[in-house]
Amino acid sequence: MDGHKITKVVLLACGSFNPVTNMHLRMFELARDHLEDTGLYRVVKGIISPVGDAYKKKGLIEACHRLEMARLSTENSDWITVDSWESLQPEWVETAKVVRHHYDQLQPAEQTDDDVDTVKYAKKRRAEKPSHRTKRGGPHLMLLCGADVLESFGVPNLWKQDDIAAIVGRYGLVCITRSGSDPHKFIHGSDMLWKYRKNIHVVHEWVTNEISATHVRQSLRRGRSVRYLLPDAVVRYIQEQGLYTAESEQKNADVILAPLQRYSGASTS
Amino acid sequence: MATSRVPLVLLACGSFNPITNQHMRLFELARDHMHSTGQYQVVGGVVSPVSDGYGKQGLVLAKHRVAMAKLALRSSNWVTVDDWESRQPDWTETAVTMRYHYGRILKECKQFTAAHNDDSSGNAVPLSTPSPQLKLLCGADFLESFKIPGLWQEDHVEEVAGRFGLVCVSRGGLEPERAVHESDTLSAHRRNVFHVREWVSNETSATEVRRALRRDLSVKYLIPDSVIEYIHQHNLYTRDSESINEGAVLRPLAKQPVKSLDD
């Protein structure tokens, strides 16, 4: 009998999903293969969590559409799901909070934190010490992202240092490489990331598949085909709803991104 | 009065071993590009899988490659699969395949015209639409293949580039232009070689897909679900299948040059 205990994992991907593309979906598949290949993990669920409109990113269309497209794209998946909690919050929510929310959702009912605004859990308990979170009986939760997100940890005022520490220290990160980025080098160059390097799983994408949503939106504006870059159902939805026009790309053009607005001037601990 | 657009059919020859989303993207990109020149109206696309006689390593049976292509293109309203090339007893030169399809397209066009254009007395009314054209749709690596000694007959390169024309889809960079520049024949017909840029790097190579399948890794979202299902049902793309034709000489390199047959 195998001496290793197999750890159950749920993968959470946060992002604009503006729109969701085949590349986003590939990331889940690659991450699952990679983790299960180690023999230590079993990936039981994937969650797509589109960001709320309050993020104020340029060209970000309404969350209701982004959610529906994500749902259509996962119709044919038996393990990837879409969650609307983040997108329904009135203010932008830090990624670390989203991670914590979903982690708490996954735990057996009687062990939930009391500061999460879910109505399901009536019992209030003291928050447990961070080091015990992974032993609460539920699956591990890891944040799934591209190498660009990892590197965004270095952008001033975009992330709180505490949040980065929580994500890599307490939960875990699965990072899919893109050509032109070297995650290992970036991890090596950050003391905090290097300290928690065992929690950062770097997955090499050998089949370069860099379908950027920005490019997809540009193609749509120019009346070009995006077929086979996105699932057919999503392409149809975009056509039916008339999404992604020159006008939609100008949304939030003169507005500051929510995290930058929130953190600039504030001291990062 | 504006000049009529030339009706255009795009033909893609290749192993399609297996067909991938990237193959289907080539058609979409090429159609958009040729429309945007203002001179063409793309009326059809044809996927023509190579016959087993090609002898390429890892090439699974044509019947499977054709079936997978048909599944993948079920939902397309303009691209179809043609198995003529795959049914030929020996590997068929690209120029010969193009001749076959061009003849077929002309015939269909004449039949369509005859059915729709007779005036009341049964006389054929002359068409104002130009004659349809057939162009070869390919990636940048295909242009590189013209350089490989023994792979192409010179007069075939002339026919493919000169008589028909190429629509070459690639990522940014100057490799396709360089490939044209380095060949006298291609260069002479550079106005008949259309360069389409795919700025999204979407290099889902079938080789990588086969590799992933051998290793039991996911290929979902790289190829259509229906094709994945087919592959599993028929247990294609294993370590054994990759050994097919191992050590064999690629048929075009082995074949004696044949004088061009008249249509």
C-alpha cells in the first residue's frame, strides 16, 4: 500500500474572463495533469471566479455576460465550474479574500470561519490559527494562474504583501508558464516567494497556446473570426448579444483600477 | 460598377494526424484575410488528409484521420472534408491533388450556372462573375518545405504557386517572406502568395497533441471533444502508433518523378 496520503485539491482561477477562452480552460487541464502526476494530489474540482465590475479594468464588460460565457464554456466539463460570489460583491474583493471565501466554503460545515458573509453557517467560531487551516478535513485550495499574475506580485500597489504571503504561504499557487516569462527566476528573486517555493507549482505549457482575451476582443471589434479560440457556445453568445465593440472597449478608460486606487498611498506591510 | 469578387476555395493538404483547433483556425483566418483584400469571396474550404502511402512516421490509418476531420468540421457551414486524396493507391503530389479539386470545382460551377442562368429560350446567359479559383492554404512551415531537396518537383512548385496560389498563415516575423525570397520560383509568383498573420500564438501542433495523448495527458480544448472521444474509442495515438513507418523513407522522396499528366 502506498505510504503517501493523497491530498484532495480544488483549483481556483480568478480573473477578468473577458471573455473566457480555450486557453483559460487549458490551464485547468494542465494544472490537474501536473498535480496528479506528482502522485501526491487528486484534483477534485475547478472553479472559475470572474472579477466584479467594480474592478474597473478598461474594456471590462458586465459581469452577468462574463459569467454566462464562462458557464457556457464549462458545459462540457465534468469538473470545472463557475462561481458568481466574487462578481456579485458590490466592491472589488482582494484575491486573497476570494481564496479564503472559497476555502471556507469547501470545509466541512462546522468548521467555517465566522467572518465570511455566507448565510449557510449560523455557528460562530473563533478563527483558527493559520497553520491549522490545512488540517480541517476539507480539500486544499490552490490559486491557478498564468505566469503574468505571479509577476504582477511585483507591480507597486497592486497587491498587499500580506495577501501574497497568505496565498503562497497558507494556500498554494499553480502557475502556468507563458513563453517569454521565467517563473523560477521570479520566485528566486523574491524572498517571500522563495520561502514558500514548495507551495508554488510551476507548470510548463509545452504546446504554446497563448490566446489572449485582449486579442480576441480586438478581433471581434474588427469583425474577424474568433472561432476555435473560444468554445462555439461562447462565440454564438457573443454574436447574439453583440458584445465587444469599440464602445465596450472604452469602458473604464478614464477610471483607475480598483486595487491601485485602494492601495496607492497606503503603506504596504 | 464595382468589379466582382473572385470566388475562392481554400484547400488544405496535410496529415491531419489528428486534426486540431489550429487547423480549423487557419481557414477562419485565411477567409477573413482574403475577404479583406476586396478581391475575393471565399465560397468554400476543403480539408484533404494525405493518404497512408505518404509514409510519415506516426501516421494512423486514413479512415480514422478522415473520420476525425469530419467530426471536427460537423459544425462548420463552409469547410468540408474530402477523402479523394486519402483513397488514392499511392501518395499524390500536392499539384495533382489541386488539379483534381480545381476540376471538380469548375464542373460544379458549370452545373450551377447551367441550372440557374438559362434565359427563357434555353440559351446560356454569359456570367459576369469571374471564374472560381483554388488556392492552397498552409502554415509557414509548409513554405520551408519547398527547400527540402527531393521533396518537390520544380514544375509542381511553379504550378502550385503560379497557376493556383498560396495562402500562408503564420505568426508575426519574416520567416514566410524569407522562404519566398529564397526560392526563385516562389519569388516569381510572390504576388500570388498571400501572407496572413495570426498574432495569437496558437501553435497546437498535432505532434504535441499526439505526445500528450501517449502520456495520457489532457488535450481538451486543443481539439474538439468529438475527436477526443473518437480517439479513445479507437485507441489511436499510443506508443505503438507513433512507431508506424519508423525508419521508412517518406514517399515523396522515394517516388520517381513522373511527367505531369494532362487534366
